[in-house]
Amino acid sequence: MKALITGASSGIGLEFAKYLASKKYELILVARNKERLEIIQEKLATKTTIIVMDLSNEQKLKELCVLIKNEQIDMLINNAGFGDFGAFSDTELSKDIEMINTNLKAVHMLTKYALKNMVKKDFGYILNVSSSAGFMPGGPLMSVYYATKSYIYSLTEAISYELKRKKSNVLVSVLCPGPVETNFNNVAGVSFSIKPLSSKFVARYAIDQMVEKRKMLIIPGTKMKFAKFFSRFLSDRMLLFITYQIQRRKRR
């Protein structure tokens, strides 16, 4: 079995790699930090190939898509992504575009290429990492991040249904965690308002739910499950108000 993981140099991506290595998966790890990838490669007790790449670079992304097309990938984990904090009118356009390319375009293209091969052999797993943000009507003060995660959630749900209608054995799942102990808040410039889950727990829970229980929607942690359930009883306007208040308190 062979798995490709993006954003694999730290956080959830690194824990995905460790857990799949313990299950004897051959790994292809993609991230921008060469030094971290090399250290991880040395420590993992399984065949591991590293690819140093910035997924916001469209040309590099196309090269990775060609690799996926030619490799027999059994599991793709689209984990790479980041956020930014601030009013839409205040944030830098260049960072918005980089986020859209990394969080959205890369997931879309890699999923497309991997899925074609998986459908042909009628086997494979794709895990797209979204967020609890993907359930919301919008994310004031983190508008672009929320929009990209909503896209991932919506896209995965639709693909999963299409595969189900075809009676395909390929499974496409979406992981929607709340706060997780990663470098995300440092990059985004925010602080979590509730206690985050550990990256190790989230990664292992996600793999087990996808492979063993074949879940499409994966929500780790009781708090986020309750939050999604009760959100259906609130209007979009109320959810936007609540989201704004939560985000405002994250400001450093």
C-alpha cells in the first residue's frame, strides 16, 4: 500500500505519516521544509520518498499531478493548508491567492488526478482535510480560509455521493476538526479560544474512521460533533454573529 501526504512536515500531516508507517504503508511525503522532511524520512521505519514543494506554485503542482498519475497511489491525504486573520479589506491579496492555491486548487487538482486512477482499479482512499469552519455560512475575520474549507467540504461530499451511486469501492472522506495542536495558529496569527485536540489523536482517529468504518464525514471530538448538530437550528445570520465573536477573541 502506498500513501501520498501533503503538508507532511509537521502537525497532523506528520502524525498521518507516523501512523501509516506503523501500518507498513510506503510513503510519499510532500512539504516545503526540506530539512524537516529529511529528518522524518530518517526516522520512519518504512520506504519513504520526500518531495520538497510549494503547492501554491502552479507549475510545481502540475508536476506533482503527473507523478500521481504515474504512481499507484492507494491513499491520498490532502492535508496542506494555512489560514490568515483579519478583515477582508485589510489582508494582503498575495496571501489570499497563496491560500486559495494551497488550500483549494491543490486539493482540487490532486483529488482529480488520484481519483481517476483509483476509479479505474476500483480501490483507493482520499482524505481531504477541511475544518469545522467548512460547516459555517461564512467566517468573518478569516473569510478566505473559511471559504476554502467550505469548498473542500462541499466538493468531497459531492464526489462521495457520485462514487456511491456508481457502487465504487473508492472512498473519498473529509476530515473536519475543530482546534488542533499544530502550527496553524502561529501562521494565522490567532490563539485558540478552546482547548485543542492533539495532532496524534486527530490523525489516528481520521485514518481509523476512514479505513475501518468507511466514514465520509469525520469529526474528531465530542464538542465539534455537538456544535455541528446544534448549528442546524440557528439562522445563518446568527451563525455569522457567533463566528465573528469567536474570531474576534482569537486576536493576539
